[in-house]
Amino acid sequence: MRDDFSSKTKEILARRVGYICSNPTCRKHTIGPNSDQNKAVNIGVAAHITAASPGGARYDEAISSSERESIENGIWLCSNCASLIDRDEKTFTVELLHDWKDATEKYLLESISGKVKIGKTPFLEADILWDSMGRHPNGYSLKNIEVFEQPIPDGTDLYQYWTLIWRLKLVIYNNSEIPAYNIEIIENEGSEFKYLEKPPRVNNIKPFDNIELEAIYEKEFHGTSTEADEELTSIPKDFSDKILLIKYFNDNRDEHITQVNFDTERLINEKL
């Protein structure tokens, strides 16, 4: 048996978002004129966030029938997006759909109250993902003669010259409801990546989407293999003072900048 929404619940869901699709990358108007002047065309759907019956997308047996058919479990979508979310429930999770719903209702409230619209200001944030790291030997050091008794015993962890290499992914997230255009990454001097993939000359990041950029960082190091391994933290220790500036534009060609500060555990994003 399906726990369907009442007609009143469907109407309120639609009216709370002004009859627009709650998918932030869609925002399609779902109601409009019919050729018959006494009618209107409605392509909107009051979709269940957790399915109305067993076997449906995101079905949650732990909640009651009354919770399943309540307005809290509903989201207003166009018919296309309603089909989309049920065909890929791993991508369109319960949490994501609640985020869509909350953001769209907030957007409409901002609009009717005369405040600045959310969509006017994109916000990009960055994260860095570790891919791999390692050390490449470049020769033994004369320090071995100074430090160790001769002949040097087998198995001694000798001093060497190393190239330490990190392969990373810089992920740029658009945590806003409109696209960000012409993204540019600017590094500060002193701790630049050996290689940082550049976005295409003409680019954009869709709302709540992201792009991944390949990055390589290298560091010359003198020490034992044990000491070299201690330098191979997931984020290079040299990045404690590293700053990235992410420059981007909105629909009106207004420039925006996010400053990204690194430390050895996380990135801190701040809108300038």
C-alpha cells in the first residue's frame, strides 16, 4: 500500500516553492497557460523523498506511514527531475533532496521579502584529496662518513638526497545555487605546486557541482629514509603558509574571490 500525499499537501508543497522545480540545476517553472483560457498546464510532481511504498527509491522502513505521507517527506519537482531522482538513488540521497528543498524555499522567501537573492552570489570552496606520495633517491650523502663508524654496518638507514613527491587532487566545489564562470586559480610564491592543472580557458561550475584538478608537489630533502617518510604527510608540511586564491564571476560578470588557507590537516575557505 502506498502512503500518498493528500491533495492539500501537494498544493502546499508546490506553493511553498512558487511552482518551480526544487532541483537547483533545473529551476523550471512547472505551471503555465493552457491553450484553453480556462485551464492551466501543470508539469510538477509532489515527489516522495523516502519512497511511498517498499521497493521504491530511498524507502525507509523505520518511519511510520504518517511520516511517509507528511509534507516533511515531500519535495516539489518537475516531472523530469522527479523521474531522475528515482532512477539514481545513490546520487540523489535523502540528505541531498532535503538540501534542495530547504534551499529552494529559502530562495523564494528571500525573493518575496525583498532581500538579496541567493543566486546573485556564487560561493566556491576548495578541498584537497590525497592520491599518492613517495620518495625518489638521488644519491648518498657524505654525512654517512661523518656520522657512522666505518665500515658502516649492513642495514644502516643511510643519509641520502631525496625528491619527495605528492600527487593530489584539488577539488573546487560550487556551494551555491547559480553557476560560477571563468574560474582561475592563483598561487602565492614559495610553495607552488610543481604542476597544477588549469581549468579550460572558458569554464563554469554548475550549482552544487565540482571540478577536479590534478596537482603534483615536489620537495628536495636530505636525511634518512625514516626521516623522509616522516615528511610525507597527506598534506605537505610546507603548505602551512600556502594560500590559493580562487577567482570567478557570476551571471552579471561581477568578480568574486575565495581565499584558501592550508594547514597540515585541512583547508580553510574564506570569501573575500
